[in-house]
Amino acid sequence: MVFAFVAAGCEKVDDLLTFYIEEEETITVESHFPVGALVPFTPVTVTTNSEETFKNNKTRAELVKDVTLNRLNLSITDPAGEDFDFLKKIEIYISSEGRDEVKIAYLDVVPANATTLNLKSTNAELDEFIKGETYNIRTKAELAKPISGDITIKADMRFKVTADPI
């Protein structure tokens, strides 16, 4: 009985110290993209609202202890009805000025007929990227077949943040 109370108490404390930051970005696969090689797409710069997000969650950047990618889902927004059969492999990286690039998510084998992809997180520590004003998201992909027109992909990212309260 005492154990259940202590465990419940720890969960409450953990809830107070953990929150999520959601980001949505657009990635474009251009029609002239080469087939068969792992090649980078044009990077996307993300402006963070981290100071405000931390404040809204009753903490500050210096109190953030741990940030990891919790989820990264991809879905095609244009053209309608397209699936990911054109894609063989995909990797997502994060970088910022003064910091080395870090691989945050990947999918080594893209399933046939998939209309959404749930990438695997590398569980890399991302604290310094999320605390900054901006970071860059870069995608490397290997196409399985040529594409006739540009494809627009929505990337939904969710970062798990653990911090001390103010």
C-alpha cells in the first residue's frame, strides 16, 4: 500500500517536470532528385519559441535537463494520393550554429504503400538545440524510383523536455 502511494507521488512529480514541444515543418523532394544515392534535401531553419515555451511550463532554459525527440511522423501533403513508394531510406539531422550536426531520426526500410511514416528516434540529447533561438533540420534520403514532380512532405516532430520547475 505504501509503495503504491510513493509510486503515484513520483509520477505526479515527474508530470510537473516533463512537457512536450510540438513542431511542424515542410520538406520538399524535388523532381530532379537523384535515384539510388543517400542525398541531402535543402535544410529547413526552425525558429524556436523556447524561452516562451519554458516560461509557460514554469521553467527556464538553464533548468532544462533533458530534451529528446519523442516522435517524428511524415505525411505527404502534395500531390494528393501519393504514397512513400518512391522512398527507399530516410534520415533526419539537427544542427545549429556552433554545434555539430546530430542524427535524430531514421527509417532504414520504407514500407510499401505507406502514406505516413513513423521514424525511429536515435534518442540523442537535444537540449542545446532546443534551448537556442534557431536550429536547422536536414533530411537525407535515398529514392527507390524517379519522381515526376515535386513532393511536399509534412514533418510532425514532438520533443520531450524534462526540467526543474522554477
